[in-house]
Amino acid sequence: MQNYNWNYPTTMWVGENRVKDLSSACKKLNIKKPLLVTDKGLSKSKIVQDVVSLLKTENLAVEVYSNVVGNPTGSNVEEGVEFYKNNKCDGVIAFGGGSGLDVGKAIAFMSGQTLSIWEFEDIGDNWSKANPDTIAPIVAIPTTAGTGSETGRASVILNEKTGEKKIIFHPKFLPSIVILDPVLTLELPPKITAATGMDALAHCLEAYCAPGFHPMADGIALEGMGLINKWLLKAFKNGKDIEARMNMLTAASMGSTAFQKGLGAIHSLSHPVNALNNVHHGLSNAIFMPYVLTFNKKEIEKKIVKVCEFLDLNDKSFNGFLNWVLNLRKELDIPNKLSDVIKENEFDLERLSKMALADPSTSGNPKKLTIDDMKVMYQYSMQGKFF
């Protein structure tokens, strides 16, 4: 029997208005001067302004770094580390969607390292090159329900020189305390609710279908898909439904917890178009999902039938699940094919396919992949053609 290593997440404070406990989280981690990392738009919001005021009231000398872009870059991390050091911060509050969380975690990690961030790409045991004693403590607070970065041990960062998204990994990327507060997600517009919700589904689905023995991850992935099936459309149709928002936040964290088992071609295909074509990650995952499903059908059909049974779909077959995905995308106003968001003359098939094959997510795909497989999946996704 093959050996496996299982790792599970962290302390999580869950519930309505739990963001008010942020100062307690900082004090628990002995953070006296936190750096709050978020994106430009969110930094101007009442949510962030209230959090900053709350921390200052509790005598925490908070600083804010908000120069974070939608597909976060190595430059964001470098600039944030410099800001962290110049202001003599001693911990990070990663606040926002996937970009703010990923950059916040990366700043905390890189604040005490001497090597380039690219030395810690998730390949082999690169993570062991880091000095673990210098990694700053992290509190993570998501404001979207999709990436699940708050329970992840990695950040996805764009290398501007190569145009490639890299997964930077270390076990201590995992935040020490996570705060899940549905109030922070109530203002998410339907379009972002849909894309981030489909991102969470992609995490659960690919984790469940990834090869290997990890029944805890499988169980969490199944339950995550169950929550998404019940609550995503409710959150999409009524953003003020706090119960739906809470359940989607939970599902997102579960997806990230589960995908330590592995991901697959949905993510392999997504990362290059996120990097080169600036397509939202959750949106691209949603678009690629049915094409990758049908490509992998032979390898995953029995597992997909189990998903159908768990979700209690009327048609408990592979095609029944495929139709469920297609109908869900339609109700969420998700485009049917990649050409709906990328023009043909902006689509570099050769470069994208090479990048997709080299992506770390590729190794978790149920079916072993070649460069030709990547090309065909991209072509079918552009055309709206299933395998």
C-alpha cells in the first residue's frame, strides 16, 4: 500500500459579525502592529475603514497595503514586503478576495526570507528551502466565497517576466486564525457571487476526482458540493440572504481544504488564461468545467455517479451531472464557451497549452495529460464542443 501525508486546516472563527473579534485574534497571535493587506477597491470601502478603526480603538497600530491587482503579481509581494519592513509590522491580516488573501499570505511568508519568491514554487521539496522561523503570523478574512485561500497552504502569484502564474507553497502559508463572517460578503454583486461560487465548486469537484487515497478530503469535497448545490443560486438571486452567504463561505473553505488531495485540468487550463488574458479565475474555471468533465469521463464516471447520489439529482448518471453543471452555469449567467470572453486573435494556443501542461495542477488530473490533450481541450472550450 502506498503511503500518504494528510494535513488539515486551522483555527476558524465562524459566524455573523465575527470580524469584530479581529483584535482578539491579533492579540492571541501576539500581533501588535498588523499589516492589513487588501485590494485597492476594497481599501476604500466602509468594511475596511470600520476594521481599521476597530483595530486602532484596541490600540493596534495597523497599517494598510492595498496595491493589489486582480491577478496578483510578484511585484505586489515585493512592494508589500518592503512596506511591511519599513513600517516595522509584526503580522499580517489578509483581507478580501483571493488576490488580497494570496498576497497577504505571501508577504507574511517572504518578510523573513532571503531567496526569491520563485525559489519556493510548488515543485518537489522547494518549500524546505525557506526559514520557517521568520514567517510572520497570519489572520485571514475572506470577503468572497470562492478561492478558499484562507484555508490554503499556497498562494498563486503571477511572474510578470514569464507571464506565468506560479503556485508558491509552504505549510506555514496556512493562516493561524481564519474569520468567516458572512456579513462581509453581503454586498458582493451577482456576477462575482456566481464566478466565485463556481470556483468553490471546481475545487470540490477536482479534489474529489483526483486520484489517490484521501477519504477525509473526499468527504469534505462531497459536503462542499452539497452546500453549493443548495445555496449558490440562493446567494446569487438574493445577496442579502445571510444564511446562503454563510454556507457559501463554508463551502469555499471546504473546497480549499479538500484540494490538498489534488486539482486537475480545470485549473491547468485556467491559470494561463488568467495570466495572459486577464480572465477572472472563477469564471474560467466555470467555463472549462464541462469540457474537462467530458474529457475525463472514462476515468471519473463511477465517482460522478456517487456525486449525483449525494446531491440527490433526478438523473444519477454522468450525463445527469453534466446537465446539472450546464443548467447551473446557465442560471448563473456564465458564458458557455471560452470564445465568449477571449477573442480568437488574442488566443495563443501554443503558448497557453505549454503553460497548462507545466502547471502544478496537471499532475492531479485523473487522466494523464499531454500537450495535444491541452490543445484539444482549449479548442473544444473555444468552440463549445464536448468530447
